[in-house]
Amino acid sequence: MSDTRTSEFFRGKIPALDGVRGIAVVLVLFSHFTLRAFWADGPYYELAKSGWLGVDMFFVLSGFLITGILIDTRDGSNYWSSFYKRRVLRIFPLYFFVVTVTWLTVLFIEKTPERLHGYDAFVWFFTFTPNIAMSLKNTWLSHSNIFNLNHLWSLAVEEQFYILWPFIVRWLPMRRLVLLCAALVLISTPLRFWVAGDQGVNSVATYVLPFTRMDGLAAGSFLAVFLRLDLHSFIPFNKWIARVTLCWTGWQIIQIFLHGNEMRLYTLSALFFASLLYLSLNTDPKALVRRICETRLLRHLGHYSYGMYVFHQMFEFQWKNAFGYYLVDSGLPPIIGQGIYSLLAFAGTYLLARLSWAFLEKPFLRLKEVWAKRN
């Protein structure tokens, strides 16, 4: 079978993928908008917070899209320049805007430069390495009481992925590449055990380092190569295999959150979201998962998901100070208070993302076809 044998349903602009982004960002936002004060039961609070696994959905989708782009352009003369220029235009403007604003806030508004030393120094953010600082410190970074940037560890993981992965895709034959992706998924859990050592599931390094979170990126990359090699056409009942995997991994994830964390959680999450992504690419427009992912609301939220992800936890302290603590003390039934808080924080995040898109992200993205045109 030739490496160039392909189908076209997974190429170009795929509406369902915006819906997948929408699902991911909704999971992450409502996870981080869940306030412990509204929840009496520990296990169910952890289950409610489980939406942070939406980060793994972003990793799976990123692996799928980035690997697909690299494969489709790897014979082009501007393979390197086009890829890196496009990543710069998409990620850098908003990322460096919020990092710079927070840095200046600490220096000139909070006037606490003594916080910006060692692992809490902003050089880690400016070099896309805050996840390295977190792993060395073995806890989250603390520098500002106004803005929170700890969630940017996931963007650092993606940027570090972008450094090495284009070299691998450029030079490794596709059949070896698909085997490498599968191997990376399989070894991730044992690797986490090795990195964690005596710290076990409390190890921050196993959560934020790129080589301990390759499950999602590798699972998405596997799908990109798998489809381009047309391997799906040789597997009978491939959609049912994906459905069974989705249900089984989903059940296992729920059990882990109810009964305690486990190292295999991230691998299960990667397989869960990879199955969801695969089903969203169903060629049948009436397929359930595809129809869900193509709903207008999810696609709309997916369009603004980058800004929503960046701003939602950056303004965590603002949401709590503005209305969170008031709702906690208001005497409202917990489910009502939690619901109001989530909706208000979501609305504020959405508004900031729309402003970011209009005035910061979109102007730079217009340069793609001028400054970073593909062959």
C-alpha cells in the first residue's frame, strides 16, 4: 500500500472540528468555574471538576491537525517557514499580550517585584517554559494576586511539541511514524510512574511535562497518519470499535474520579477524546457524534476557544471577587449559586475572547496568506 493513498473527508475545513474545540473549552471552563464551597461531597466535587480533562481534547486535536498539516506539506519548499510562521501568528500575539500585561501589573500596580525570582520569574513564561518551572518547583507558580497564568502550561507543552515534531514528521516514513505514535501512547503511563517516583499522583511534573503528557498529542497524531495511510478502510466495524472505546474509557474515567486519581487517567483520556474525534469525522452526516459536533453553538464557541481558554483562568480572581464570594455567602441553594457563578464567569470570559479576536487575533491571522503562504 502506498503512503500517498488518502481520502479527503479529513482534510480542509471540517466544521465538526470547531465543535470538538467547543466541547473542549466548555469542559475546561466549567471545571475551573466549579467552586468547592458549593459542593458537600468530595468524590462528586472531583467528578464535577473532571472537565479539566478537556485540555487533553485540545492536545488530541492539536496532534491531529498539526501532524496532518506537516504530512501534507512536507515535500514543499517552505515546509519549515510556513509552519512556524503560522504558529507564531496564531499563538504569539495573545499569549505575549497576557504575559506582558501580567508582568507589568506585578511590577507597577501590585509593586511586588520580589515575587518575580527563581521559579516564579517571568522569564519562564516569555520562553514558553512555565511548565518546566512548575515541575522543578513541584507546585503552581505564584506571582500576581490579580491575574493567574498557571493554565498556560498547556500552551508551553504545545510549543515544545512544535519544536521537535516537525523534524520527526519530515524525515520519518509514514508507516514508522504511525508505529511511533502508538508507542508514545503506550509508554506514557509507565513514563509517568518513573518521573513521579515517590510523589506518585501528586507529582506536578507528570502533569505538565511534554514527555509525560504525550498521550493526547500522540493519539491525535496517530489518527492523522492512520487516515492518510487509509488504514481505516481495512478495519471492519472501525466505527463500532471507536464507540466501544469511547464508552469504556469514559466509564473508567468516571470511576477514577469517584475513587481516586490514577496514573493511567491521561492515557484513558487520550483514547476517549481520540475516539470522539474519530467519530466526529464520520462521513455519514447523520451520525450522532458528528451532528453534535456540528451544532452551531459548539462551532461558535470553538471558533473563540483560544481566547476563552487564555482568559478564563487569567481572570479567576476577578470572577471570585466580583460575584463568586457574594454568591457563596448569599444563602442560595448550592446548585443555583454554582449555576449563576458559572454563567456569569462564562459570559465574562466569552466577552473578553470576542474582543481579543476582533482587535488582536484576527488582524494577525490575516497575514497568513501573505507572510506564511503554503505551497
